[in-house]
Amino acid sequence: MSIKALALFSGGLDSILAVRLVQEQGIEVAGLTFTTPFFNAHKARAAAEQIRLPLTVEDITGEHLLMLKSPRYGYGKNMNPCIDCHTLMLKIAGRKMEQTGADFLLTGEVLGQRPMSQTRQSLHVVAKNSGHADSILRPLSAQLLDPIKAEREGKIDRSHLLAISGRGRKEQMRLAETFGILHYPPPAGGCLLTDPMFARRLRDLMLHGEDRGIRDYELLKYGRHFRVPETGKIIVGRNQSDNEALRGLAAEDDLVCLMADFPGPFVLAPGGSEAAVAVAASLCVRYSDAPADREALVSCRRRGKSAIITARAVSQDLSQRWMI
């Protein structure tokens, strides 16, 4: 009977190398990657295609959002709950391993590479809390860690695994060359929760209890965001791409404003009240091509009703004070 492994696959160099090390031992490897509003599978898909790895993409938004609101081990520098996130991913991967009959899981984690989530203690905590500690293989650092069940049973040869540690990448780059892997992404995170601006917007959203659905998280990706006292959230598109994205995310009960006679942004106030109309219109003028020293016409739509109103640009000082 052939040995099978399931790889938690990000598409980064470390995960590519971890897969190749296991494949070198004649083990059948399949990949698993996840999507949420905060990260996607683009990098994983491209890398899997390059090394011909069968890849399953699973949307884990529901479970991820529950974890994100109250992570047991807290957040990193921004809003990234790395330890809890990795635990959740391995817990889900463990379920998939059992469903598919795989013999063990593997990841591209490297001991000591990341100060919060890849210390010896963190790797132990993540594995233990996932419920699959004895099934998680980290091929790049395996010789520095305790053997897992598959190693003890001889399903994989520990002597052909590695002992890489630390933040350097010279050993990985040398190994990539050995495997003929010439193209791989830079070691940058693809998670929006690590981005300072996105994290500020997310904190604000949660603080005001506005994280009611997936759309609320999607809106955080686009435009300039303003928190106006006694009015609420207003989002102003920065460019055509933002405008189109916001237009696509707009709902019937939102307040939407557009310039009537000058080029300008798409302005959206989620669930906007009547009180938001004047402020949204003034922000629309502020970021439009209308002359700053005079009034302009703004078309506003709310709950199926449209009206053209006259508005003057809000002051730069006030808009900066409101900006999230």
C-alpha cells in the first residue's frame, strides 16, 4: 500500500521544498490551501501548478472569523492571530487527512524562522492544540524536532529530512537549485491581517460592532475610510479600481454618492442614515475634481430614492481627523 501525505501548502519556497523532500521518498503528496477575506490561494495555485501538485482550495471563512474575534493566544503586531490561525489550519487539515486516508500532514514551517509562530514552544503548542500533534511533519526542520508517528513507523526516512533553523534562506535557495526550482515568490506574507492600515480598519469595524457579514470585511480592502462622529462609516474610492469594487459591493440600504457634474469618487456609507447624506456628499466633493472654493452638485441614492444636493468640500483638517 502506498504512503500518502497531505501538505498544508502556502505556495512559498519553504512549502514547495517541504513537498519535494517528501516526494523524493516516493510518497504521494496532495496539497491543501485555504482562503478567507484576508488571504487567497493565488500563490498556492501557481506554485502547485509549477511542481504538479494536486491542490484542494478550501474556504474557511466561517471558522476563521470565529477564531479571529477572540484568539486564545492574542494578536501579533497588528491583527494577525498567527498561533491560533495555524492551529485552526492544522485542525482542518487533520480532518481532511482522516477523510482522505493520508498517513500524515506536512508543512513548510522552519524552526526559529518567525519570532511569534515558529519558535520551538509555538510549534509544540500549535501541534498539540490542533489535535494532530503526532501526525504533523516539518520536513525542513524535522531532525531538530521529535519524530512523529510516521517516522517511528518507518513510513518516511528521517535521515533524508533536514535540520534547517533560523531566518536565513541560503540553505533553502541552495536546495531549490538542486531540485531545479527556479521561480518562487519572495518571502513576504500575503495576509492582510499583518498590514497596519487594514488592521486599523478591522479594529475600528469590530469596535463599532459592524462586522455583521463577509461584505463588511471585503469593504475594508478598498478606498479611504472615515469614521464620522454620530454619522458612522463612510468609504471614498481612491481610483477607478476602488470605485468599481465599491460599486460591486454596494447594497440596497447603503447610501451612495457620486458627483453630478465633475469627475469624482464613488462614495459609500454602509447602511447610511439620513444624517450621513450631507457628510458623504461633502467628502465626495473633497476628493473630486470640483473647485475646492465653491459648491458642487452631488447625486445621492439611499434605499431606492435619489436626489441631487448641493455640497461644499469638507476641510482637509476635518477629513484627516475622520480618516481611519
